[in-house]
Amino acid sequence: MDTDPADSSSDQQTAHSDSSVSERLIDGLSSHAVFMLDTDGIITTWPEPAASLYSYDRDAPVGHHVDMLFADPEEMETTVESLLTEAANGPVETQHWHRRADESVFWATLSLSPLGDGDPEGFVAVSQDTTEKHQYDKMLERQNDRLKEFTDILAHDLKSPLSVISSRVDLARETGDEEHLDALEETSNRMARLVEDLLRVARQGNVVTDPETTNVRAVVDTAWEGSSESTERATLHYADIGAVSADADRLIELFENLFRNSIRHGDGAVIVRVGPLENGFYVEDDGPGIPAEIKDDVFDHGFTTAEDGSGYGLSIVRTIAGAHGWDILVTDSDTGGARFEVTGVEFLG
């Protein structure tokens, strides 16, 4: 059967037109990088959106394996091969860290779809920068974990004082002894402190975005006055620190909790010292100190060795320090007491 040259020319023009339209459509997808792979995972096309997303020159990755796009290509080698095998049977999607030509990384959602019917002739790959969504999902995950943690803590730590209140109420009714009312007041105050500490932990989770010039001496004085029983059971020695960039209210809470920690764990009168470091400040005392085996645990939510402690004071301290971008560690003072060092602080003036 003869073929009309005009028909053949028309078919070629149609195919070329379809190809041009496809290329223009792909180039127009600015938010998605669409490119082609052969059956071995070798990149065969590299349109402008892909070049823009990965910062590679146009067509530079062509001829290279797709694992070059991952942040850890050697680690991902087996995973990528599994994806290609799975994609031969239908579309697949994966999420991993990818690396640009300038070495910056981003969280990518990569989809692979087979080309052709039956055995695939290759794959269409679609990559998108989903870093913001990934960060948002992680934030929600942290918030949900924190909510669950608070729920568990409340269920556990409020159960005991509520039981005490219930029994003391019964005893007060039976005996009329006001001693039971004193116990009720003490227990209710303990519950109030627990709830207040939990609320502080929730509030202090936010990053400090608008720090101000803060006079540390004024902050320390306010925090010392706000620390219960400080004037009766402890003495403060202050060495000048100067001004720092911080949220003053939250810095007051940080010092208050460190002061309370020293006072509650001190044997009788305790001396608390506050002074400067090269890139921060310290708070130390001459109390019994913190045993080496629990130093790694003292900042954990709910951890305490004090009978009347809620276990959130030092957790709040760590959270506030982290919100400022600072680091905190616990060590020993020269007298054998506890010493907390806050570093990464920006001094002003």
C-alpha cells in the first residue's frame, strides 16, 4: 500500500507540534519540576523549571542517575532502585531531602509515573519543593506531642493531690480538726503551682522574634524578689553582666526558676552567685549539687528530686534559653554545688 508523502509530512508536523506543546506546558509549570527518566533511572530531559528548582544549568543533569538529586545519594541508592521497580507498576510518591547545585537542601516530594503500556519505556518524574509544608507538619507533630505530654502529666500528677484533698475533706468533716484544712490549702497550692508551671511551658515554646536591649541586673533583681523564701533562705551575689538582647519577661522567668531550684535543693542557707561568661552568664550555688548520673535528666519535663517539686522549673529554663537561640548546660560549681551556664548570648554595649 502506497503512502501519500503529504500524509507523512502531516504526521511529522503533528508529532512535532505535540512535542512542542508538551515542552511549553512543562516549561510553564514553575512550581513543579517535570523531567524524564529512562528505565534505569537516568535523566533524559531537564526543562527550565527543573533547572530553576535544582539550580543546575539547562540539561546539565541529563545522562546522570536521578539519585544525584538526593541530599545523600549513596544512602538513597537502594531506596531509589526500589522506587523505580515499584513505579514500573504504577505511580509512586516519595519524600526526602534533595540537594541543589549550590549545596543547599530542601524537602522534596518526588512522584514517578511509568511511560507507555505494559513494560514502561521510562518514567515521568515530578519534583516539588515542599519544605514549608514539611516544617509545618513537623510543628504540628511537636504540638501534638506536647499536648499529649501535658495530658499525661496532668492525669498523673493531679491524681495524687486530688486524692489527698478528698481524704482530707472527709477527715475535716469527721473531726472538725483545722489541721486538715491546712493540709488542704497546702495541697491546693501545690496543684496551682503545677498548673501554672504547665502553662508556662506551653507559653515559652515560642521563639523570641522581637528581642530588646535588656539590663540583666534589673532582671536578676526582679527575679530574686519573685523567688519564694529567697530573702530568708538564700543570699545573692551578683557580678556585672551588662545588657543583652532578650525578652525581659521570659528572662526573668529563666532566673526565677534557677533561683528556686537552688533554694529548694539547698541545705539550710544557700549562696547563689550570678556572673558573666565570655559568651553568656552563669548561675551557681553552694548547695549539694547534682549527681553525675542525673545531670542529663534535669531538664526533662516532670523530672524532680524534690518532694514538693513539679519537675518543670528547669524544663522551662531550657525552653526559654532555646527560644532565644541560647544553649544551657549543668555542671559543678567550685564549692560542689550546681552551676548552670547559658551560652550563645549576644551582649550589647
